[in-house]
Amino acid sequence: MNLTHKHLILGMTGGIAAYKVCELVRRLKDEGATVTVVMTQAAQNFVTATTLQALSGQPVLTDQWHAGGVDNAMPHIDVSRNADAILIAPASAHFIAQAAQGLASDLLTTLVLARRCPLLIAPAMNVEMWTNPATARNVQLLRGDGVQFIGPGVGDQACGECGPGRMLEPHELLEEVIAS
């Protein structure tokens, strides 16, 4: 996908890998994309909306009921209608489970349900969470629905363990988004 004049939604869930999203937003913009960031409440514990607004040059959406810049009370529909793709990075085990079950409890999960564009998910979680049979079932369900997974990588994790579950690096995510 040539990113020039493309509109991407970058959904962020909570996790230490959220710091990598700052560089990813910059790289997506460098490739010509317009990036709208949608953050869960948990994501805001790791990176601020102010930081991502400065990097993206766009309002950051954090709340379904108070979404600035959206003309009505339906940001989950309005925001997704102009998107060429939605990338969830980092995608927590909790988000993956919600998406697999079609649960809509916040702006990000309702937006994912209301989308018409491709959904790409970049998992980020502890090795035990990634290899848990429940997570494997949820990933399989989403893949069956046409969702594309980008990663996870294998390596050292913030918890001190090592193995699969690590979110890919920003340059790797960028390459995968361009290739999709």
C-alpha cells in the first residue's frame, strides 16, 4: 500500500510497547499517511494523547462520548468511514479477546466493529499470555474473519522473560503496513 494520501487509524491499547507507537506515527507520516490515533484508557497510562497529537498533527480520540472533531455522537462510525486501514498497535490480549467476541466496550472496540476497511493487529504481551490456548483461539477466530496479524516478534520482554509476544519494531510494522 502506497501510504501517500492514505488515512490510517492507529488504535492503541495498554502495554509498555506503546512507547514504540510514537516512532511509528512519525514514520507513517513520513510516508505520506494521515494518522488518526484512537487510544484506550489503558493506553493513556503509557503515552499521553498530547504526545501523539503533536506527532500525528491530528486530534487524538480517547472517549466515545467526547470525541472532539466528530460532528455527531457516533465517532465509531464517522472516524472509520474515511479510513483505508486500521492498525491496532500495541494490541493487548484483552483487546484481541474483545475483538474476537465482537464486544464493544469503548471507542476503539466499537470502531473496529463498525469498520469497512482492513484490520491489522500487532500483538504485544507476555509470552505466557501469547501462548495461552485462549489467546490462540481468539487469534484463530480473527484470522478466520480476515484480520491480518503483524507479529508478534520473539525476544526479551519488559517483564524480564523472553519469547514470542513482543511487538515488532516501528520499522517492521511500517514495512508490513506498506506491504498490506
